[in-house]
Amino acid sequence: MNPGIPFLPHLDWSLAKGTELMIAEHNTISCETDGDSHIIDLTANVQETVADSGINTGQAALLVHGSTAALSTLEFEPGLVKHDIRNAMERLAPHDAYYKHEETWHDDNGHSHVRASTVGPSLALPIVDGLVPLGTWQQIVLIDFDTRPRKRTVHLSVIGIGKS
């Protein structure tokens, strides 16, 4: 314990703003993918979890388990989802390029790791008035860059002020 900061065990740290509570919850979203830049819309799962939590103002943090998948927001539209993202990623990290990773592990997914690390495995999103405020054409998505179908788990933690 830091001697400069008093320990106050008698205070109820769960109370904030009178009748509102600090709430923290963790959930998981499981899905199966086809690999090869397969994109899955997670928006409904995230919004439902946030609404069910009772949090009015706070933050939702998402992390996909694994190093060949990523999380992002985009317009979940067929041209973008089925073609444009895949084509852009192929230009960025071509499947048939040389990847030292493949020598190390004797596999074929070096490009998958590069693509996933470029997009990123996590999102931090605000919770405002009990929902994640998204644009009209904006959805929360999982993108699986691996070369084969996978079972993916997305960890979703929500924290904030609300009524339990």
C-alpha cells in the first residue's frame, strides 16, 4: 500500500451520483467464421449486451481472441464486405508474398497475421444514453483473416454508471 494515500475501506465505492451505481460486466460473443477475410456483424450482440447491463454512460471494450482476426467498424454492405476489404487487404499484405513467419511455423498464414495486426484486435467504444452511438451506416465487425474456418471468441467488457 502506498503510505501517501490513505486506505478507506469504510467507503462504499459502488455508489456514484446518488442512486446510480458503477457497473462492470464481462461477456463473450462466440462465432464461427469461414476465414479468408470473412466479416461478421457484431453490432446487435454488442448493443444488446450494453442495453442489458443497465449502463447509461460508460465504455465498451472489445478484444478478439487470436492473432489472425481483428475488430473494426464499417458499413456492412455486400460490396465492401465480400469484395472491397478482401481486395484492399490483398494489396496491403498479399497472400503469395514471402513471410518469415511461415518458415518459423511451417504454415501458410503469414499474411493473415500482418493483416490482423494492421487492423487491430480491439475496440474501445463509448456508451451514451445506454447504447453505443454508431452512425447510420456504421456497424461493429469481426474480420477473420486466417486461411481456414475458425471458432472465434470476442471478449466484451462494459463499465460505467447506471442502474442495476
